[in-house]
Amino acid sequence: MPHLDGVLFFPVTPFDASGALDTAALAKHLEAGLEAGPGGVFTACGTGEFHALAPQEYAEVVGVTVEVTAGRVPVYAGAGGALPLARQFARAARDGGADGLLLLPPYLVQTPAAGLVAYVEAVAAATELPLIVYHRDNARFDPASAAATARLPQVSGFKDGIGDLGHLARMVTAVRGELGGKPFQFFNGTPTAEATVLAHRAIGVDLYSSAVFCFAPEISLAFYHAVRDGDDELVEALLSRFFHPLVALREKVPGYAVALVKAAVRQRGLDVGGVRPPLVDPTPEHLAELRRITEAGLAVCDEAGVR
């Protein structure tokens, strides 16, 4: 099972002017991100609009990602939704050369803990790829079901997208008490994860995903290194002048966790198109605010000499 480290890159999925998948833009987006040095690539996941992709488009996204990445870092692909489709996506990811899966929640229904464990087990049975299970929305694990899921041979990690740190701490304790020597990783996958990195680190969850890496790897990596090296002044400057304003803007409209990232990629020079419904693209007013926030973050990096 691949061991993940560093900043995790969750690329957007580009669409052209007609709304079709734009694989050429995807390749450029991936190459730019890889040159910045992520610890892994998670393609066709939440930021990559997994929910909006047809199975054939998904297979193309995975194939392009694996080809461009060329073994430099592990490639994980999203899977989830209705169980038959989740299993289909899992097999497509395997056939496309992905190294693992990020298992997103099942569609719509509220599920008992035992049902979640059975869902993960059924998807795992479709492929030998290792699974990281996304703890968010309607896929909410309690400590006992988290431990039962972690015991499944192919499950190699949990991604927290909820941010209830007391609950997560109990999950971490339960899982680590069950695993023996099995390699297993938790990571912070809350929207704009940098805003809660310090809190997650306090309970032993150091790894995190970074949507900001998609459009401003300079800022993402500056923050990562500042946290790692104990540069509290730079951490606070980036939080107060960039990450917290970005969170405030993100919270103004549902779905902006994806739409703002895609818009920021466009603002930094790569046309990746807009988001597909039911998401909406940012308003002109919010685009101007997004640009100001990005410029403020880059200015912090310049002032600190880390860009």
C-alpha cells in the first residue's frame, strides 16, 4: 500500500467551452501541480467533480492522470455513490493504472454503521486496490465501525471531511488499537483543510489534502513547510490574510469549495472551464474577492521570502 506524505494534490477536472471533458487542459494542470512537488495525486475526487462525471469520462481522467504522473507519486482515484457504480468505478481505476481509491459516500441514503462497513467491503471486493475511506456527509463512522472497517485488508486509511475533532480522536484511538502493525493513515480532508491543520495535528492527524495546491502551490507549500518547521509567524500570517478569508468566501455559497478552486485555476492562467450543475460558478463580485485573497496570500509568501 502506498505511503503518503507531503501535500496531497486534488486536481480539478477541466471542461471545454461546450462542457465536454478537456483532457489537454487536464494534462497541463497535472503537470504544473506535479512540478510543484505534491506527495500524491487524488484524481476525479471531490474537487475533481466526481459526482458530475460519466463512467467513460472518469476512465479518461484516470488514464490521463496515470500517464502524466508516470509513477512520480501515487495516484488515487475517487469512487462512490450507488454500490454497482462504485464497484464499476473501482474496476475502472484499477484498469487505468491507479494505485488506490478514495471511497466517497454512498448516494443520498442515511446508513447504519453496519451498512457502511458492508458498503466498504463490497467495493473492496471489486478490486485489489487499497482504499482510503472518506468520513463525511452521510458516511459517518462511529469508533466501532471505523475499527471494523480498518480491519478490512484493503482499507489503508481514513480521510476526515467532518471536522468533529472529539469524535475523530475517538475514531483514531479505536482504529489504532485494532491494527497491530498494519500500515494505516488518517488525514484531514475538511474543505480548505489548512484552516484546521493545527487542530488536527493536536490529535495526531498530520497529513492533509490541499485544494489550494491546485491554483497556488506556492501558498500551499509555504504553509506546509511553516507548520512542519514551527514558523508560527508565517503560519499565522497565511491563516489570517489568506486561508481564513478564503473560508469566509467559500461559505457564502454551497459548492464554492469546488467552484472557487476552479475559478482560481482560471485566474492563474489555465482555462479549465466552469463547474457542472448542480454547482454554480462564482459571481463577478466573488471572483474579484477571490483574486484579492489570492494576491494577499502570494504577498505573504513574498514578504517571507518563500516564493
